[in-house]
Amino acid sequence: MKKTFLCFSLLLITLSTYSQNKIIDTPIIFSENREQLTLEYLDTHYGISQKKPTIIPKIIVLHWTNIPTLKKSYQAFYKETLPNWRPDIKSASSLNVSTHFLVDRNGTIYRLMPETTMARHVIGLNHCAIGIENVGGNKGNPLTQKQQEANIWIVNYLAGKYAIEYVIGHYEYTNFENHSLWLEKDKGYRTHKTDPGKKFLAAVKAATKQYGFKPTPKKRK
């Protein structure tokens, strides 16, 4: 594992000036154990039983990591099982959180896993959602213009490959309760989210409006 992180660090240095409009594949661990945990998650939370943890993407969810550096953000997703500092969601599954894309503060785009493999990043919708995580997001490290531009590029890229219906912020995920795409079986499994911020999301949506994505459902009271 130390060797992997050393290689990753060298990759960051080598590609520090790499174009934000290029995807750099930097896989996290996805062993047989993680695959099995993902299949169990699909079955337990969504009632989906299948041989491979594949998804048909219909939603893109924008996030922030709330972690100040790329290295630490990557490490948060790297391992197969949840770390001890995530007791808020560990009772739902020991499967670690993950994401398809991780965007550095300079706009560099890293792909951590295949776009059609399920990542654990959004309650109720993982079975059809591609996740884009942005490094930072806390008060001391607000998301950057370069990250916004990179997110727009990724949405354009994904919209050209898949039948994407929605682009949403993580903070909007509970709006899908009672929607046909919402499959979460555990009524008590919810977390409060604010990422990636309303202005950031609005800017990405405005720049990709030509795709005619559906508006996020209104939250039922």
C-alpha cells in the first residue's frame, strides 16, 4: 500500500500541469472482497441481486470531499472497508465510500473506478449514479473555478456516453424519496449534506443545459 501511495504521489508531481480536460486513471482497490461487499450493498439496500456490481448511469452527483488535499482525499476512498472515523454510516455497511471521479483543486481529473461499477457515494441512488468528488469544500478550501470547469467537462463527457437524466448536488439526494429511481430500503439511513454548494451546482447546470437534464424533483413535505 505504501508503494501505491508513493507511485500516486509521483504521478501527482508529473501531472501537476496536465490539462484539466483529460482523465487520469488512478484506480482505488477493487478486489474480490470489495466487489462482494458492493453486491451485498446492492442487495441489502436496493433489493438488486446480480453477479457483477454494474450500474446503468442515469444520474450524476456532484460532491466535495471536505478534505483539503488530493492525497488525503484519495486515501479516504482507497481502502475496501470504512475507516473508524465514519461511524455515522458504518452500521449500514462496512463497504468503504468511493467515487468515480476525483477533481483536484487545479482542475485535474482522476478516475478512480469504472463509470459503470457501483460506487458508494449517495444514499438511495448508488445503483444508477456516477459520483464526482471535488477536493476541499470546507471554509478554508472553497471549491475553485478550475474545479467548476472540470466538472462541466466531465458532465459533457458523460452525457455523450450515457443516457443521463439528472445532474444533482449531493445535498439534493433526499428530494428523490418517493421517486422511481429511489430504492433505499432502510428508512432510517439518511445523512445531512450541503455539498457541493448551490452556486457551484447552478454554474455546472447552466453550462450543460443543452442536454436538457430533468430538474431535480421538488422535496415533498
